[in-house]
Amino acid sequence: MTSDASGHNVEALVTALASKDAVERRKTREALAAAGTAAVPALIATLDAPDQHLRWEAAKTLTAIADPTAAERLVAALADKYVDVRWVVGEALIALRGHGIQPLLRVLTQPVSELPDGLLQGAHHVLHDLAKHEELAEIVTPVLKAFDEPEPAVAIPLAALQALQNESGKGASGT
């Protein structure tokens, strides 16, 4: 069992995220955020929970922690069937700033027809917000613009591939 510095059991806290009491859920999110990286593995696992509200709470907590090790799983969670969960997952990726770009771009290089429903919507949300950051705009703006092309199914994977190549060529890390 994993414990945070104040002795709270992370698994018990994650379970408490399912509480019907909104105040208890908020306090639980705060305690998990205070646990920091120790809580990340349990929160990542919770992104697969059958309960939509629990997935939302886990994503909201991951937003506060902003641990880059969650990036890959957050990108996958952008395909959640519920738009409110996708939105908060997007917020968690945005909180990672540059650390979430490469996993997102790798997914976007796949044929659009093979991407899970909702993923493009979530990706657009993330790219739109990341483009507001000067140090990331050069990388993400061309991909964001590809969403508005006459043939986005062709333009998005090509733009994502080009952005990945540009990112790799610079040796950029997640800023």
C-alpha cells in the first residue's frame, strides 16, 4: 500500500473520490494532490474505472499534480465516452504543458478513421490551449490549423508527424 507523507493511504483516498458528498470529494482531491507523485499510479489506474464521476475526479486530481508520467495514459483517456471527462482529461494534459505534446502528436499521426470517438475533440481542446503558450505555439499551431483544413483526415496526421519531427529535431523536452 502506498502512503503519502501525512500517513494517508492513497488507495483509501482514491476510493473516497467516489463519495456522494462534494465537499468530501474536494478535500480528498486536495489530500491526493498533496501526496503528489505517490498518488499518480493509483489515479492513472482510476482513469479506467467504470464510474464516470470517479474518472472525472481522478483526472481533476491529476490536473493539480501535473506529473509527466501520466501523459501517455491521459492521452488515451481523451477518448472517454463522456465529454465532461474528456474535458477534464484535456485540462490535465494542458497542465503538463510540453510534457504531453509528444504522446498526443504520436496518437494524431494515426489515420483519423482509426482514432476513438471523442479523441479529436479532446486533442483540439488541448492543442488550442497549448498554442497560447509562446514556447509551445510553434509546435502545436500547425497541427491545430490542420483541424480546419478541407481534408482534416489527411491534414491532421501529416501535421502531427511534421510537428513530431520538428520537436525531435530540436531535442525539445517538455517545457
